[in-house]
Amino acid sequence: MTAILRIESRKRVRGSVVLVGVFVLLSALYFAMFPSLSEEMEALEEAFPAFFFDLFGIEALHTIEGFIAAEIYSFFWVILVGIYFAYAGAGLIAADVADRTMDLTLSNPVSRESVILQKVAALWVPLVALNVGVATVVYVGALVIGESFDPVALAMVHLLSIPYLLVCAGIGLVLSVVADRPKTARSTAITLVFVCWLVDAVSGLDPDVEWIGAVTPSRYFDETAILVREEYAFADAGILLVAFLVLLGVALVLFTRRDI
Amino acid sequence: MSAIRIDDLTKRYGEVLANDGISFDVDSGEIFGYLGPNGAGKTTTIRLLLGLIKPTSGTATILGTDIRDRRALTERKADVGYLPDSIGVEERLTGRQVLDYFARMRGDERRDELLELFHPPLEKPVETYSHGNIRMLGIVQAFMHDPEIAILDEPTSGLDPLKQDRLHQFLERERDAGKTIFFSSHVLSEVQRVCDRVGIIREGELVALEDIDALLERSGKRVWVHLAEPVDEARFATDEMIDLEIVDSAVQFTYTGEYNALIDHLGEFDIANVEITDPQLDEIFKHYYGEGTPMERTDGEPARGG
């Protein structure tokens, strides 16, 4: 029974292509800027207060790894793509319930568990498209401007971000199952993912309150550590994966019990 | 065997009882009309039968499968066709893609045969469809896997009269082939035309459950009389007359008493012309719903009840 997976995958193509396109443009912009900026970056690092860089986890801006980690991954990947997955997750159930598509879907001999699992599985489309697409663009972009990117670190930053993105989708999915309206689910999911990132970033500035950020997903994905210092936190990725499975389990239990 | 057995089925939304202890059976091989105005609770019963919502109390079975047994009901849906009152499908898909999608889940051995009767523009995206085309697409998907039971929620709404007729004939053929049709409607004439039995629901309660013929019989006769001269209402009226209207020498009323008594009574007057017919269900309806015909009642539905 893969009818739902097929149709849901097809629905994800357009958004994925648009997002990859956005990253192509962004990458082109930043790679074009880097050669002329790299020398000024050291001055920049001195000019700005340290908390500004700490907020985004930025370091070694004058290297291509540090620059791209800061410009592409710290902001656009962690926040923008995180929000996209939260938004997509939040639409999975609530939107179908609201427009009555779910009525006909569930009139088929297909269980509610299967509906959720197939819909979540369809997120393979943006996951593959973005990770392969953006990794390629960044790698090629660096070569074009005469720099080079460690391909292992680059692959790792994408691989280890997958559990993070799945947790964002999981947050959206749980809200999607609980909320009566897709709008509520989506706006709550986006807000939650953004606030989590903010809590993580701000709490990270002060060692006394740093523990607060331990409940936020972005705490377990450190793009700068991976790209600049080549530190691969597999245990953290494991924690995110477990969190995603818990969220998925909660969504399954709630959805099988609710009226649609 | 009963194709559908509904047993004290109750669904409560806060203070609103969308279905209040409803019990009835639908026999195999009959067309059962589930009749009531918008908001009476028809859609709630249908959504309960399909397991889309859970009963507050009571239960029902479809082909012997308890609707509270989620897993068994999921499998049973291979034998059920469903046409919702409001059809939700992925609007960017073409009609053909929508049918392919459902076919992957439950088969489509009768698709071509159905598309000869009902032909939505299959190559166009559903978002460009008119109401009638969406409804035809819904009818095709509801029957294409050759289900034992078809549950149809307001199946003719949006169809032009020709297509309505075609659907009615199709339903009769399905019934004759042994299939069970459960269909809800607030269009009384179509229920009268195609249904074998009818259940009437009002504010969540089943108020009547009868053969159409028995219902018509029990509901008396519609009588129109043209007298030779104007008549006084006090002299003409009897207790068995309902909705009596007198304009000069023309009189019409619904008669609920003994026919002999009616003939004897009319014999006391000089009659120029007379016509005695079965009442329209609309008129029978009035007796269940009081003033205001059901067609005029479009007040909001209690939390998705219908």
C-alpha cells in the first residue's frame, strides 16, 4: 500500500524545487562575496561584539568553511529549512481533515497509522532534494571561486542535520494531529521551531542558563563545529532521532483516537 | 442478513446530541433513504458508520463488522463505497489521477463501465471541475471497486436532472443485483422515487422508519374538490382534514381518516370535480417538522452533523 506515499511525494516536489532554487541563489550571492570579503572578515570579527557571533555560533569567518557555516547553514538551513519542515509536518493531517480529503482517504481499507507513516515517509523528497542539491551547490561553488571544501565535513553537516529536520517535522506533525485548523497547526509549529532556536541561541550566551537550551532541537546540531572543527556529534544526532520517533509515536496514538 | 445494523448509536458534541440513540437496520439488497433537513444528523450517522468519528455510546455493524473494532473496520472498507456530501480530493490532480489513486487502494474493476454513465473530464485538474463534474467523479470512485454496500451522502446534489435520473436508474440496477444502498437526502421526491424504505431523522432522533408505501398510506390522501357553489369552512371541515384550504368553491386538504367516511362526507355536497392523490413527501414531512418545509431550513449544522 503505497498509494498515499506516491501522491504525497508528488506534492512535495514543487516546494523542494523552490527551496533548492533559493539556496542556489543564496550560495551564488555568498560565494561571489567571499573573495572580496574574506580579508575584511578578520576586521569584522574584531569590530562586532562577541555575543553577536556566539548567538549564531559563528567562528572563523575568514575561512570558507566558517563563512558558509555562518551564512548558509546557521541561518538559512537551521531556521529556514527547519521552519519549512515544521510547516510541512503541520499540514500533513490538519489540512486534509479541514478540506475533507481525509474522509475519502480513510474510506479506503487503509489504517490511520499507515496514513501518517506514508505521509511522513513522503518527506524523503525535500530531504533528498535539499541535502543533495545544496551540498552539491556549496561544493561546486567553492571550487568555482578557487577555494575547496572538505567533502566529508560537508556531507556530515547534511547527514547530521536530517534528524534535526525530522524533529522539526515531528513537532509540526503532532500539532497537525491535535489542532482543528491547519492554520493554527502551521503558525504554532513555525513559532515553536523559531522560539526553540532563539532559546537555544540566547541561552548559549550565558553559561549559567545554557542548560535551558538542552530542550531545543538546534542544540543537538552544530553546523560550525562540523564544518570548521570537523567534530561529528553522532550521539546528539541519535538524541534527535529518538526525539523524532517519540513525536511520531505521540502523533500516531493521538490520531488513532481522535474524530476527524 | 442486515447489511447495516445501527444500535442505539449516540454522538454528543458538548451540549448538542448530533445522534441521539438511533437504531435501525438496513437489509441486504435494499435502497434505504435516510431523510432529514440539513443539520438533522444524517452526515454524523454516516461518519460514525465509516469510523471517521467515534460514537459517544451505542454502536453499529457494517456487514457484521463492529464499527468500534478499528482494525476490522479498516479491512471491511474494501467492501464499502462512500460518496461524501462534500468531496475532498487533491485539487491539482486530474480526474484520472484521482481515480488511479483510489484504484491503488481498493481496485477499479468497474471503472470503465461507470465512466460510460458518468463522464467527468478526466484529463483536466479537479480544481477546474464544476459541482456536477466533482459529483460524477465521486460517484465513479464510490462504485468502481464494486462494493457490497454504497453509502451515499446527498448523492444527487449538484447533478443536473438528466444525471440525477441516470443515477437513480443505476442505483435501482445495483439494488436488483443484490447490492445495498444507503443514501441520505433532503430531496424528498428522489427518496420517494428510488427508496424501498425510509428513515426520517430530526434533530438527531429517528422519528420514522417505514416502507415508503406504508408511509404514504399512513399519511393519508391529498384531496382536491371543486364544488358547484362556494362553501362555508365550518360546515365542510372535519377532524380528519389537515391543511385545509378553501378558496370560494375550491377546496384542498390532506385526509387522514377512513375512506368511506370521506366519500359519505363528500356526498353531502354538490361536487363539480374531484381529485384524490398520494401526498408528496414534502407534506408528510410537514407533519414531522411542523411549519416550514425542510427545504427552507438551512440553519447551521451542529458540529459537522448533517
